[in-house]
Amino acid sequence: MKTTVNAIYTLMVFAAALLLWACDDNRSDLRLDGDTRIESITVAGFAGVVDNDGHTVAVNVSTDVDLTDLTVDAITLSAGATCDYPAGTRFDGTVPRAIRVVNGDVTDTYTMSVKHDNVEFLTFVLDGKYTATIDNVARTIQCFVPKNADITAMQAVYTVNEGAEVTPASGSVIDFSEPVIFTATLRTARVEYTVTVVQDDMSQEPKAFIGNTATLEGLGDETKAACRWMLENVPNTRYVSIQDIIDGRVRLDDFKMIWCHFDWTDWPSQLWDSRDQFNSYWLHGGNILASRDGARYINDVWRIARDQQSPNNMYGGDSYETLTDNLGFNIKGHESHPLYEGMPVEADGRILLLSAGCSNSNRTLQWGVDWDPYGSMAGWEERTGAKALASGNDYDINRVTIAEFEPYEALKGFSSGRVITIGTPAYEWYDRNGATNPYRENMVTMTKNAINYLCE
């Protein structure tokens, strides 16, 4: 028995030795000591910047180079290494490319990106307090300042992407009585930005236009027209998507006022998901301009109206007609409100916004204050907490088309914000007919008044 056990033990030791010998033999065949570095690379005559730690290659080429048809002029690798992008390789550089470097049994992958030389302004501030709007596509910078500001000697402080050089230099004191050209260069790129300073008494407080798409380009025609006007004409304004609010990328509390101008087809489901953010914003002093179908959400979504109901008379919006008469709203009894400052009033008490010949969808969001459950103006004010600012085109005190919800003591130590709703069908920014509208300035003035009023 002992002899058998010894024999088994000897066989096991022999087998283990064979296994170790086999493993050692396999390891000896692997080549794991080769380097797989890209030492240098040239594409279309331009040297790339190689990051061997991050395994990336960045190549900047001049703006006249066709990114869709590039050639690797030369590439230098670690001794003994090869790659799948040798000299002479042609490729489309509009998307990043993976370069596989092999040396024996060692493999590494680098990501190569090719871009045109480019200059972009990141920030632009005048006199340390006026923030400009930058358009890096159109190469324009626009800054609004008060009418009493001295624009003949303003200090311009800005930042640009790394490596760019700009004339005039940041910190220069410049006369902006006329548009000023800023010339920026970076390697082969040379671009000119036109900087324009606009003297306007619009509030400098931060503001936002709220939309239900990722960018303003996804908005419908009506909402997009209003949004573009605001971004181009109101200082310190930005576009904010509802999804950004839900995801926490944007805080409504960062804005003094927000404008919600939704089209009649918009019932963005995200509003239900963001209802607490909007309600909290308003409760803690945030101000809202809710026009067109934005007025609907003063109900149980934003919980602003005391009765948590939308306007009780909503219609139109699903088709367009060409106006045969001028269209506006009536402000009898409300002429002194700041919303109408500097606006011409017709003899019948109307303010006109659209002229005959313009298109109109007749989208209307108004209250019938003499209907149940209100019964009267006093009953409507009590149940909603609002006050009337205007009636329809044909004067009828019982049809409220513009209303205001004044601040009230919401919580101890807090006061709610102010809300203005505009539901008149005359308040329409997009004209399908492209007609000449002598009353458009009234719409602009009223909107500016509303924004300034809400920013006080």
C-alpha cells in the first residue's frame, strides 16, 4: 500500500513539473517588452500633438484644408512597432480615428482628432458689469448698457480659447460709439469679430427664455420668433430647456425673471416633472412672464392661481387667417400700469399689435369673469388672486386677456414673485405672411416693459 502511495505522489510531482515547464515555455514565446508609443505624426503638412499618457493625438490644420480627405504624411513609432495608419494612409478626419499600434504581443490604441484652427471668445464684459452676448458662429459680440453710460471709454475684458491672440488686448479702454472690430489669430486661423454696444434701459438682471426643446432651433415658429427676439434684444438673457431644469443643469433661482411663451400645441410632459422647481422659484420671489399658452400653467402645474385653474376661455391656434382689420386689446381703466408705458393708445382705448394683412391664429387664453364659478370681477379676483390689466379687442370688462398676480407673503421670511399672463390673440410674434406691420413696435415695447417691470 505504501509503495502505491509513493508512486502516485511521484507521478503528481512529475506532472506538476511538466506543467510548469510548459507554462515557462509559453511565456518565453510572448513578446511583452516592446514599446507602443507614437513619437510624432504629420497630417496634411501639420504636426500633431501626441499625448502618450492619454493615448490621444490632436492635429490642428489650416481652415482651407479639406477634412474629408486627409493623408498621413509621416508617423514615427517606438522601435519595432507598426500601426494601421502608416505614411500614405488617406482618411476622413471629420470624425475621430483610432490608430492601433502593435509591437510584438503588445497593442495600444490612440484616438486621433483633426480640427481646423479656430478662435472663440468665451467671455466678454464691459466696465466689469455689462456682460455681452457672444455668437461664435456669426463672429459677433453684442453688449447692452444703460443709456447714460459713457460708451466712448469702456474697458473691455474678455477670455478666448487657449493660445489665441486678440487685438485690441483684453483690458483696453475703447470707444464703442461705433462697432469695433476685434481681430483674433491662432496659428493659421485669423478671424474678425464685430463688437457692438447698444445703449438701452433694459434691465441687466439675468433672465431666461424657457423652451421644451434642447435648443431654440427645435422650437415651433411662434415660440422661436419670440425667443430669438429676446436673445438678440434683451441683455443678459439665455435659452433654457425644461429638461435642463429637470436634470439640474440649470437652476431657475439664477434668474430674476423667466419668459414662458409656449405654442398652443405644446403641452410638454416635462412641465409635470419640473412643477416643483417652477413652484419653488415663484414662491421664493421668481418672476414669470407667461404668454400665449404659457398662461395655462398657472394652474395646478405651477400652482400660482389661487384656485389652481387655467383661464376658463381658451380657443383658436389650430389654423391661420389673414387679418382684414387691425387687432389689439383694450386697456380702459389700466392706462397707468407700467406695462403700457410709452405706448400709443387708440381713441377707443385699444393698443394695436397686428395690422390688417398679417396672419393670425386667433389663439386666445382669457377669463370670462362673469361666468361660474366667478360670477363677477370681484369674485374672479378673490378666487384667482389676480387683477385685470386688459380686455379683448372689443371692449368687454368681463373678458380678461392680460392679468397680473402680485407678490404675496408666501412663507415666513419669503415673498412670492410677480406673474403677468398675456392671452390676447393679438400677441403673436410669427407672421406667416411677412406683412408690413406698423404696430410691431408696440409688441416690442410692451414686452420690454414687462421684462423691466418683472426685474424690479
